[in-house]
Amino acid sequence: MARILVLPTVLMALAAPALGAECTRPEPPAASLRPAKPPLPAKPPCLDAKEGCPGWEAYSYNDAIKAYNAQAQAFRPLAEAYVKALNAYVKASADYAQCEVKALQ
């Protein structure tokens, strides 16, 4: 005669999530994808001086600011894409947490 084992209700409830679909763990975006913000050019000390900067130094600083603005403009879509990936990770993390909660019910 075969023996039939009866699992307590708690054990059956714990075994149930294993039978269903597993929750998918989210993956954060790779840190290597994080764009580096361009550094601001160094402000010449003569800029704050009462007499101001000589022409060549003022022009050099102005050129450095223009170059920075171009780099910042190129940085912006990269930063927005990375933020979008981070927000997707946050949403996927919340979905994963909800899945785990449901699996325990």
C-alpha cells in the first residue's frame, strides 16, 4: 500500500511560487555608460580684477567657454539617455518587488 504524504498548508504555500513563473531581477545600466560631464574652463584671476583681463586672455577664456558649451551640448543627449536607462531600472525594480510580493501571497 502506498503512503500519501500531506504537506502542511504553510509548506504548500511556500512551494507554490516555485511552480509559477519566476520574477526577473532587473539589471542596472552599466556604470561605464554613464557619460562624463565636461569640466568648466578655469576662470582667469584677472576676470575679477578691477582692471579686467588683457585682450588675449579674455579671448582665450571666451574660446574656452565656447568649446565648453559645444561639449555640454554633446553631453546632454548622452546624459538624458542614461537617465532614461536609470528610470527604466527603477521601474523594473518596482515591478520585480511587486512580483516577489505576489509570489509570497
